[in-house]
Amino acid sequence: MPDLTANCAGIVSPNPFWLASAPPSNSGEQVMRAFDAGWGGAVWKTLGQPIQNVSSRFGGHHYRGTRAIGFNNIELITDRPLDTNLREIEEVKKRYPHNALIVSLMVESEEEWKEIIRRSIDAGADGLELNFGCPHGMCERGMGSAVGQEPKVNERITSWAASYSSVPVIVKLTPNVHDIRPHGLAAQRGGADAVSLINTIKSIVSVDIDSMIPAPIVGELGTNGGYCGPAVKPIALQMVASLASTPEFKLPISGIGGISNWRDAVEFMLLGSSSVQVCTEVMLRGYRVVEDMIEGLEFYMREKGFERLDDLIGGAAPAFSEWGDLDMNFESVARVDAETCIGCYDCVVACADGGHQCIEPGRGDRRVPVVDEEECVGCNLCEIVCPVPGCITMTEVDNGWAPATWNQHLASGVRLRPKKGSH
């Protein structure tokens, strides 16, 4: 069996699957049930000065009647007494010594950071996660994303934590920035041992068109909250890849954002994540989702011949590049499998109205669409809309042109293949 043991900045866990700091890690009873279900670690719901939360708190983004693909949360940090949280952290660590227990923290002054760090470590924390990402409620008080959006503030507070902590310090980065790299580098300069990303995205998930109030509705008002769930995964992957591929950035990454199954987790690890954190999927389906994640990861590693996680972490990083380094002379076209095509013509409509007008209805009695390969630009739209898996494939064609990038074209005038016709 492959070894799933994870090591993120010296924090070791039986597998790379951690609960993210959120409602599923709000109490000792919950975290212990999660560990019983198979989770390798947990990041405790953020501790600080206890606050008063509102009712209601969550909103869902549903696409065509499906279960929520996006989730909005306006809940803030813990509203439970600090002493209660610390007592439960100590109990959990005593009962589950081999699981990773990371404590998320958010306070204001240096003295408050010093005190809460000391108490968290005394309670048994294996690591600390500095919450520099919360995009609502706390940022208006000068914490959360108000810290995460300012590299100098990020670096200063991280340096406080690093100087007072005897366990690894993870900085949780906000995605509510133009470029994640300066913020990861600020955490590194401040002495962080790792970063985690992404935190939630500032959002309004929906508006009730009858009451005309943004959701979730609190009395007669609504507000922006933190967006998470499967819909944010592409944003999270890009930010993880961007930071992991920055040459001067040297810290481990704990990947977060829309992880719903083992495949999602593998994608994060292939781009450089040493561990992955999950929240929304647990909120929607419960702790036992980790069973399929563990089983799927084990199967994938066996199939690929990976004996341990380090064999796959960062495996896709060399293939991530800037647009200007892509091969402009590479060419692919759509091919339709006549045996599996059901003749729905979704591809015909999509190509005609949203693509490049190169797919026509089948001729005669056959409803199999016909691709004009001389016009096809390989945009992938037909493959995306096709309801039959594998029916349409994008196939590389040999056009006789040597590889050439846009940057090479600009620098030395290297020739690019002629563009195909456009309607």
C-alpha cells in the first residue's frame, strides 16, 4: 500500500486530508468524530476574542437545480469562550496524538498574539494558522483580509507569531488580491513555516427577488460574505500554482478551495500542495466523505506507481507556464465518434453561436455532426457541451510547423502558422 503520511512544514498527519478552519472544526466533539472518520488533521475554528454571530449565516449558489456548487458564509470566528476551546483542544490532542491539530488564530495587538499563541501551544497545538483571509466582519475591525491584503502588515504580524511560537506557523492567505505572490513572499519574509490558500472570496451569493434583499437575509438586510465550495476551485488552483512556481518562494503549501473528492485533492497536490483542507464538502455531506478521498488517493498512487506523497507533490508544476510560453504552432481539431454520438446537436448549436462555426448537422439520415477541420481552431467548446463522455475528442494534427512561442515570435520574428478562417 502507498504511504499517505503527510508532512507540511513539519506537521505530520496520517494522510493529507485536513478539516479547514470553519464550522466543521468548531468543537472538540466534532473534531474527534472527524478523526474517527479518518481525517488526518484539523484546523480548529479561529480563536480570538469571542464574538456575537448573526442569524442566518449561510447561502447557497445552485446551478440549474443541482446541489450547491457555491457556498456563502457570513459567520465569523468562534463565538465560544476561549477557555472552553483551549480545554477541548487539549483533550482532543491527548486522545488523538497522531492526528495533526492546528489552531487558527486572529487577534489584533502584539501582546494579544503573544498570549494566545502561548496558550494554544500549551493546549497541545501541533501548529498555528494565522487567519489573514476572512473577507467579512473581521476585516472591518482591522483583522482578517485587512491584514492579508497588506504585505507589510502581513509580514509584521507573521514576524510576531514566528518569534513567539515554538511550533510551525502557517499563514492563511486571502484570495481577494490582484496577485497572490507578493503576499506569500511577505509571509515568507516574516518567518512563516508554510502558507495555506485560498481563504474565501468576498461575494454576494444571491438576491431574493421578492424581498429584494441579498442572501443570507438577517432581518431586513444582507451583506457580503465568504464564497467557497466547488465553484472556487479553479481560482484556488491558479493561486496555488502561481505561488508554487515562483522561484524565490520556498515554503510548503496547504491547499484549500472547492475540494470535493480525491481527484480535486490530487490536482492541488500535483500543483505543489503538501496537504489539503476541506470545509464545504463536509458541511454538505458530512465527515465520511474522507473515506472516498483516502480510497481514491490510494488507488491513484498505486496506478501511478507512487510509494509516498512526495512522489506526486508538484508533479504538474513544470507544465504550468505563462501564456507567452505556449506553443502557438500546436494545432488540434475536434473529432466526433460516430458510434457513441446520440445526435443531440448540442455541439452544433454551441459551435455556431459561441464557437467558430465549424460544425454542421449530419447529412442525409445520419445525425452525426460533421467537423470542418479546415475551420476548426480546437477551442474545446464542443467537447465541453457534449453530454456523452469521450464522444468528442480534441486530436493533435501534424501541420508541419515547428514549435514556436509568442515570446519567441516577438523576440526574434520566428514564424507562426497562419490563422484559420474566421466567420
